[in-house]
Amino acid sequence: MLKPLLIEVGVEELPAIPFLKELPNIEKKWVEILEKNELLCEFNFYYTPRRLVLWHREFSVKQPDSFEEFFGAPIEIAFKDGKPTNAAISFAKKCDIDVEDIQTISKKSKEVLYFKKEVKGKNSKDLIGDMLHEFLHSLNFGKSMRWGNFDESFIRPIRWIMALLGDEKVEFEIYGIKSNNISYPHRSVSYEPFEVKFAGEYFCKLDKQGVVLYQNERRKRILDQFYKIEKENNVKIDIDENLLEEVVTITEYPTSLFGTFDEEFLKLPKEVIITSMKENQRYFPVFKDEKLSNHFIVVSNALTDDYSLIVKGNQKVLKARLSDAMFFYQNDLKNGLSYEGLKDVVYMQELGSIYDKELREKEIAYYLFEKLKLLIEENKKELIGRAVMLSKADLLSEMVYEFTELQGLMGYYYAKAMKENNFVCLSIKEQYLPNSETSLLPSTIFSSIVSLSNKLDTLLSLFMIGKIPTGNKDPFGLRRAVNGIIKIVLNKKIDFDISNILNDLSKYYDGIDRNKTEEFFLDRMYQFFDVNPSVVKSVLQSGERDICNISNKIKALDKIVNSSEFKEISTTFKRVANIIKDMNIDDDIQIDPSLFEKTQEKDLYHAFMILKDKKFSDYEVRLEELFSLKPQIDNFFDNVMVNVENKKIKLNRKNLIATIYKSFKEIADIREITI
């Protein structure tokens, strides 16, 4: 029999960000509990800041009946001379039956004790309390709190629990709360509970109590209101999806309101205004004619006939925030940018101050400049050094102290105000790029050098003091730093030989394990390139260490490996690899054509020599040419015996195969490829 099941857990206002982090797991965890209790069925999960709701349109009133099987000792052990032994008596006791009721069954060619009994399913109303208790305990919001005299904790205090199976109350007690059939309206409507007589009635009643239960409906309501405001005021609202999700989470009856602030504050950098709005107040910025306007959107959770006081209150709060920001900004402009104070700011105990870090970065920047000086003008070298030294100077500013996420960006504005070179200003702004998977990259070679210097020093200095990522732990973001280096190098097509550069820079980092650092760098290649890992391995096994060349080789090889013909091709070239597996193909290999006895070895040699010295436009073309030797190689293997008694002929034939393989290995060690 099926009935609707409604569970509502009433809580004090949920903090949005921890809740949203756990949100993707919530439904999965309830499914696991349903499966474990043999009550799996479709359901919906809804949430507001004050309630978590599980809704099943059709929920079984009891578990399905099942059978439990018991297997015991072999019959010859269980019975002696027709009388039960302890093995049979223990088995009967385990099955809760008399010895006479024991059955037997053939198992692995032996007759063993057996009993099968029916297990009646439990009534689901007797299970729901424990299921909900387990479910709430399984939710991980990072931090939790205790209240009252209870040892149990949850993200926020639980104030009521409603559980209805059809029109029947499901009674249990968890977290010191007895389940009931009451819920609470929106606080603007009333603080008094209302009764729900059956599960389906809940949704109609809640809607009349000022609560928009469905999160998707709240989101649509907000966006519809945004659209209306945009049309009425000829503006464009900047919709940050993460902020929108937060607002959906913290409102039960969202109402979007249009507010204004003094135009004087538009003298602030727009990022300061936007950050203050979003981070402090959860306001949405408003643009007009593609410029930030002196307006904002606040999404209220109140129900009232007059929202003017709410708008005025929020305008007053924002004015105070922006007044503080203006004060900080003006003070910072007076003080200017100076890196001397960074001598007193500790970067890390073993690595000195941030000033010390900048000095190391400057040496790296000068080194990279010398390698790339054909790409930028000679007179930029001193500017590179200045850019690096000014890059962290805004850490001493009042604005960055208040809004740490604006570090680098404020340095850009302050450097511009100081009439610094445009390359210097831009590189300060772009020093941390890329800072996410979808992030922009530094826009110039100049900025790229500054960003690379920062990331390389972070990597090398932390490896020097043994702060190496292990497992999933990477507290200093070194994997992200290496990914950033790879992206910048590929974007600007920079010559970047990992081995040579790490070797050259190691002199600034006493005691660093250069091999471990390179190994860590190369390991990131497997994560960076979305290809068969064996393709990456085969390219790295070739000894290639230039990032751009590695990328080009991987792309070329991956395209061929994914072709429909590769499986057949690879079989031939795996035979090539097996023939020379004990040879050192890095040695000088000599082929003597005068020792050829078979037409097939002559044909293979001539075909190889034709393409050996050909110039090729890219790695894909070169690989295709080498793989085109397949017919000649197959003929060679079919008609020529390599391991003959004549040692000279044997070595000559192996050298022929090894030379061909060596040409492959200039691009990739194809024996590493698995498909």
C-alpha cells in the first residue's frame, strides 16, 4: 500500500554557503538510507532558510516481505548415527526452529544443513524516525552547533519536526524534538504554528502562509523581478550566479528592490563598490550604458505593503560601507605604493618576509627576461624588476586590509595613480592569473613573466622547505600553480624546457630536490591534458621537456591513437619494440646496407631512408609518415629472421629496427601506449 510521506525539519536560519556546499550530496544521502531500509522510491527535496523538506508522493507503508537463508555444516558432521550433534543443535537455535524442521541442500557437491524463513517487512512508520535521525547526522556542513542540554549537534538548532504518512502522524523523537503535524509560517506573517491534517494539504497551506517552498520557484521569482526592474529603469543587473544561489537560499518570500547610492562614490574603483555590495550586503550591482551606475538591487525576505523603509535602511547601510571604502581609498592614494614595509610582513617562517619573496621573484623575472628578450624590448628589463617589487605592495594598504580579495587589483589602481608605466600597472593586476579553471590569462608577455615568477617562486621555495603536496592535500595550491604555468606558457608559446629552467633556478633555492620538483611538474601533465594517460607517458618517456613541444606531441599522437586504424597499426609497432627491448637505442646505431640478404630488409631500409631526412611541418605529419612504414615492417617480420646465427647480420637487422624505433622515440615511446 502506498501513501504520501511528508517530512519537514524546521530550523533556525541556515547559513547559505555551508548549506550550498553540502547541497549536491543531500539527496544522495537520503537515497542511500531509503535503499538500506528497502523503501526506495522517488522523492523531492525542498529547502528554505528555515526548513528542510522531504516529499514522497507514493511511499510504501511497510517494507516488502523477504526471505532469509541459513546454511550450516555438512550433514555427516551435523548428524551421527541419526542423532543431532552440537553443530545441528546450534544451527537450529540460530534459525529459531526445532531440529526436526532443519532442511538440507546441495552446496559445492556436499549436502549441508539449510533453512529458509520468511521475514516480514516492518511498518515504515516504525522506521522513519531512525531513518531521519541517520540522515540528519550524515549531513556535513563543516561546522555544527549544540543547543540546550543535548550532546548532538546540527548546522543550526532544530525547532520542530513534522512527519505525516498520508493523514497519520508519524511519532518519534530526535534531537529532543517530538514529531508532530504542525508547521510555522513566514515570520512576517505570524509566529504561531498551523496544523496540517494530511501530507498533501501542507503545500496549499504553506503557500498561504507567505512561504515559497520550491527553490526553483524562488529563483524564477527573483529573475522575473530583475527583468521587470531592468525594463522599467533601462538598466542591466549584474547577475552573479553564486550570489543568486545564496539569495535563493536565505529567502522564503523574495522581493527584489531597487536602491540608490550617492554618485560621489562612483569615484571609487568599480571593483571596490561591487565587492562591498556582494560580500558585505549580498546586493546585486546595476549597470547603465555598460557603466556601473549608482544603483543596486537588494532581495528582501520581508512581507509588507510598503517596502520603502527597507530600501531606505539598505541605502543607509551601503552608504556607511562605501564611506569607509572612500576613506581607505583616499588614504591609500596619499600614501602611495612602497614595498619597503613588506620587510616586516612574514611570508613564511622558513622563507622570510614577503619582501624576501619579491627579491627571489625578481631574480626569476630577470632570468626569464633574458630567455625571452626577443619577445619584448630590451629596455623593459628594469621595468620587469619594478613590477615584481611593487606587485605585493598593496598588501600594506587599508583597502586590501579590508577587502583581501582585491589584492593586486588595488595595486593596479594605485600604480596608475602614481603614473607608473602601463606594463607595470597591468602586470600587478594580472600577477595571479590564471586563478581558476575558467580564468583569463595574462594579456602580455610582460605580465606573463611577472605571473610566472610568482608561481615559480611559490613552487620552488615551498619544495625547498619540504612543503610538498601529498594525496589530496595541497594547502598552498602548488598543483594549481603548475597548471597556471603550463597555461601561460602554452598561451604565449614560450620556450620553457622544464628540466633546464628548474636546473637553472635551483641555485636560488639551497637544498631543493630538483628531481622531485621536476617529477611533480611532470605529474601535472597527466591531469592537465584530457587524453589517454599512456599517451602523455609515451611523450614524456621520449625525454621531451619543453612544454609547448610536449603539448604538440601529445595532441598529434592522441589524434592518431584515437583513429580507427591504430589498433592494427600498434600491433606491428609493439613487435618493433619487443625486438629492441634489450638495446640501448640512445647509443649511436650503425646500419650496414651491404649486410642485407633479403629483399624485405632492403625495401624497409630504403623506405625509411626516404622519409628519414624529409622535413615535416608538424608532429602529426611525422608520425603518419613513420606509421606508413607498416607494410614494409610487416613484410620484414614475415620474411626475415632477426635472430640468426651470424652475429653481424643479426645485429645489423636489430639496428635497422632500432633506428626506426629511435625515430619514433624522438616524438614518443610508443611501447607505453595502451588502448
